[in-house]
Amino acid sequence: MKTKLENIVGKESVKDDPEILRAYSWDQSFMEPKMPQGVVFPRKIEQIQEVVKVANQKKVPIVPFSSGLNLRGATIPDQGGIMLDMSKMNRVVEV
């Protein structure tokens, strides 16, 4: 699955290093940390669509992540899966 994701967003945009995964395992809430399987950094809407298709085929959950500020545990990947970090999508396409 990692190779498929790398083909979609590029090798540099798929992370599975334990230190990076640990950073995505918790937020500012009191919820118990849970490790994701990987973090993907899309830059385009089309990449998100393709990542969702791959995850759906493999039955792997996706947790969207943007600012990193969450106080309710909503971004903790309690079932593992892929963290979809959209912080690289930082330009306005249309107003």
C-alpha cells in the first residue's frame, strides 16, 4: 500500500518513521494516543481522491488532519490507518 500511496503523492510525501507517527498519535486532549500506520501529505484535491480510493480498496481508515490543534481527540487514529495531513494544501485556487 505504501508504494501505491507514493505513486500518488510522491515518495517524499508518505511517512512511516516511528518518530513522525508518534507525533500524529495524540493531540491536546486527554485521549489515549494511538499510532497511525502512516502519514500522507497531499498537495492537490486529485491526490486526496486517489488516496481515498486506495484506502477504501484496502479497508484502511483515514483521519483528516489540518492544523494540529484539536482538544477533543478527533484526530487521534483510534483504529490506526492513514493520517491525511493537508497542511501542504496552502494556496487559494478560487474565490
